[in-house]
Amino acid sequence: MTREIARQQRLADALERTQIQISGGKKLLRMSDDPVASRRIATIGTTQASMAAWSSNINSATALVSQADGVMKSVTNLMTRARDLTLAAASDTANPADRATIAAELGTIAEELDALAATRDSNGDPVFATGAARVMRFDSDVSFAPVQSAADVFVVGGNSLSTGVRDAAAAISAGDKAGINGAIDAMATAIGHVADEHAKLGLAGGRLDRIGDGLASRAITLKDERSSVEDTDMNVAIAELNALDLTLGAAQAAFAKINRQTLFDILN
């Protein structure tokens, strides 16, 4: 009788456990259920948390690259305009009034370049770092600066782009032919420099896209693996639940019938 009661209790415990697995959707209720599987789940969980942080960094870096791309397009347009103005000022047909107007516009361009160099992102941080370029991590062994520093983009040959434009404006105001010609050459170099840095930014954006695609693919693989280890197979669990319920019901009915005593049993 004692053994039968213990057997029925085990059946009841198994039935309850299966019900919890079905309702909770997880087949491992305690680490002791399967230490190896539990350890694997913990490892996967740690990796998934890291990947979530890396994916967040990729999103932030992608937004930063997009903003920097817009800034550099504006810088290219301004530098091209500054060169065109300086070429116009170098023409023999330009009179002093023309040169004064050109110099004034170049001064405005220089101010715009300074403003673009100081552009800030949505968090209030400089898009182009004032010191070393901001390095971010995008995988366990991948980290780099998605956007160059301000010095990398806005400084050429030791002078800022805005300084070169102001030097051109000063030479034009003074009617300094040699200075104007030198400014034209310097601007051509600066435009080429900006184009090179813009290309680097595009390469960084493409790299971020590839890393993001790789992380997304790995995330799906890890999710599937974790599900296969951790999640309840509903079809199997429901079948097991029905079998346990049937077995327990039959055992209880048989036990009650066998142990039912009549008045004649007691008198005998």
C-alpha cells in the first residue's frame, strides 16, 4: 500500500510538472533538471545580451555615419563654392567691388565650416570628436571608429578648412595675386582631402551594414538553439500529460477498489 501511494504521488508530481511546462512554455524548471542544458542556456543568454549591446552600438553608429555623411556633403559643397569664388576673384575682369563681395561671402563660408565641424548628435556629443575619433565595439573582436575626428576631416596641412578660406578672403581683399593663386591650390588640395575622408566614411557605413547583417543571422541561430534546448515541445508535452493523467486516474481507481472494505470484511 505504501509503495502504491508513493507511486501515485510520483505520477501526480510528474503530472503537475508537465502542466507547469505547458503553461510556462519552458521544459527546464530547475538547473538540476539538466545541468548541461542549463549551462548552455546561460551561455547563450550571455551571448545574446552582448549581441543586443553590439546591435545597439551598430544602430547608434549608423545614425552617426548618416549624420556625418550629410555634414560632409555640405562641406564639399561649401569648399567647391569657395574655390569657384576664389577663381572668379583671380580673374582680371574682377574689380575691387567684386572682390570685396567675394571676400565677404568667403568669410560666411568659413563660419559655416566652423559650425559644421562642431555639429552635435542627438545626445549632444560632437559628431566629429574634438580629440581622438570615438571608437565603438560592434562584436567580441571588432571595434573601430565609425566617424573620423574633427582633425581628420577639417584640418589639412596643419590648417583648418575655415582658416584656408579666410586666408583666401584676406588675399582677395588685399588684391594679393600670389596669395589668391596659392589659395586656389590649397582649396583644390582641401577638396581632394574632404573627398578622401568622405569615402572613408562610406566604407565605415558599409562595414557596419555587413556586421549588422552578421549579428542578425547569428541572433536567429542562437534563438533557435535556445528554443530547442529550453522551450517545451507542446505536442510531446500534451501527449505526456494525457498519458500521465490516464495512468494516475486508473491507478487511483484500482487502489480505491482494492482497498474498499465492507461490513462483512470487518466482521470476518
